Amino acid sequence: MANHDEEEFFINQTEASRIKAEIVSKYFYSWSTIIGSTVTKLGYLDFFCGPGKYKDGSLSTPLLILNKVVGDPKLQGSLVTIFQDSNENYVTELKGHVAAISGIEQLKYPPFIDVSAVDDQLVAQLKKIQLIPSLIFVDPFGYNGLSLDLLGTAIKDWGCDCIFFFNYNRINAALNNPVFTKNVNLIFGEEIANKLRTDIEHLEPDDRQRLILDQLSVALKSVNGKYCVLFKFFQEDKEKTSHFLALVTKHQKGYEVMKDVMARVSETEGGVPTYTFHPRRRVVQMGTLFPDTQSKLVSLGNELMTKYQGQIKKVSEIYKEHNVDTPYIPSSYKKAIMILEETGKISVDKPPSARKRIKGELTLGDDRIITFI
């Protein structure tokens, strides 16, 4: 059963929750378009599905996903959806909301909605089968049910990606609390968790967070999660981290797609996405308190000059080779390269006078060849 705090959560949707749902649903659609071009059957699994709708009428991820599916002829015939929650009331509510979706009867595979806990038994069942290419969403209210074993199992088969909720605030507090030793060990693995407990002592909050996230990345790599991208949410009324929404995947393409999705809803700094949402800064960020709009792009340009000096590369090659574990997206590279072009540090095989402009701004195609002087 849901606790009181969880029930309160589904009364009014916060801006942070709306952004989280938007990120998941937009990634799903991009992922399904890419993977669906090569297979005839896809899966979407949500293990903490909730009721699907807030009391204020806002939709959460199950209904956002299904509304996309009924509006897409290809997905109607190819997507298998599974929604599970340990709360019987939520499952009953979700069934009612799903039944009310116009066109839901057109789906080849009716949504499977069931009362079920996320536990060792579920992980064992997933290990026994070969999953069809699936996007798996793990979104516990706190962190019970989240485990490294679950995340590794979720991405074990081809085409499978996992988006998960990482409750940094609670996990950070639990690290050195003996009551939660088992829970933390499940998330990081015992060896990494024990190392963290020792290494975080006496660290300042920012350094502590950096170390925890670094070790989360190490843990994910140990279960073949080669790429991970995180979106940070601050607490509603404090200058402290609340939680992260994370994608773990084996494929660079998935990593790059999610970066682009997250960048579109992110705050920016120096012309580069920060992959953060801060409720208290949101209004300010839309104003003019950050006039230095290119500082990080200039820094990126300097990095590229150091890495590629004397070389000749396509724009697309530069992006592929450099972007992993950075905040930069394709537009960042193009803008940084054009800054270098203006200062004569590089040359482009097609000069500015011969390139297109869109809304007055110069463009730079992916296949343009860059010579680093």
C-alpha cells in the first residue's frame, strides 16, 4: 500500500514531475522510432506505474505513453505494454483510465496492468527470459525496489534501455545509517557501497555528490551499463539536490538521444545545457541575469583545438568522438566550431557565404569538413 506521502504526491502534479514525465515520454517515442525501424515487436515496462493521473487531471507516464501509442499506427501493432504497482488502488485507477482512452481497443496487444511488487522474484523472472527490445521505467517513490541487479537485468538484452529514478536525497542520508545498509548495498553493490561509506566521510556536499554519482557510474558499468546520463532536480524550497532521473544503456545512440531530450527542458549556462531543474531559479533563468551566453562554448572550442589540432574531421565525427561524459549536444559543437571559424582557428570546406542561414543564423551541416589549423 502507498504511504501518506505517496498518496499526497498524486494530488497535484509539480513542475518537476511534469518535466520528468515529459523526458520519459519523449525518449520513449524517439527510442521506439529508432528501434522500431528494425524489429516488429517492442516493449514498454513500468514497474511503479502509479494511478496514471493526478487528482488535478494531469497525466503521468502510463497515460502519456499510451496516448502516443494509440496515435501511431505502427506502435498500435507492435508495442507490448506492462504496468505494475504494488498498490491495488493505483492499479484499479489505472485500469479505469486506460479503458477510457479513445482508440485503446485498436492496440494489437492490450496493456497488461497488474498488482505486483518489485523484488528478487521479479528480477529472477526477467533473468530467465530474453526480453524483446524494451524500454523499462523504474520509478519508486523512495528507493525500495531499486537495485543494481534489476538495472543490469533490465538492459541485458539487445535494444533494452532503462530509465530510473535515483532518490539522491534519501540515498545520501542512508549511506552511513546502519538501518539501511542492505538497501544501499542493493543499489551500488556491496563492494562499492562499502567504499563509498568510507570515502564520503568529511567531504563537502558538492564533493560528496560528485563521488556518489561517479561510483553510481562505476556500478552501472559493472552490469554492462556503458552509458549513463543524469538530469538533476533540486528540492522545491532549498539549494539542495532532491533526485536524478537517469538513463542507463549499452548504446551510445541512446545516450545521445536522451541528452538531446533532457537538454530541451534543461536550464542553460554559458550557452550549454546544465541538465538541471531548479524550481526557485526557473523564472530567473528565463530572464537576463546570465548575459555570458557563450563562455562554455568558447571553452569547448579550446578543448577541440587541443584534441584535433592539425587534423581534418567531419562535424559528425567530432561530436561522436568527444561528447560522451560531457554536457555538450550537437548544436554545442556547431556553435563552438563557428566561433573558432570566426577567429580563424579552423577552416570549413564550405565558407560562410555558401552556407544556408535559418532565421538569420548561419548553419553548419553534419558532413561539413573541418580543418584544425
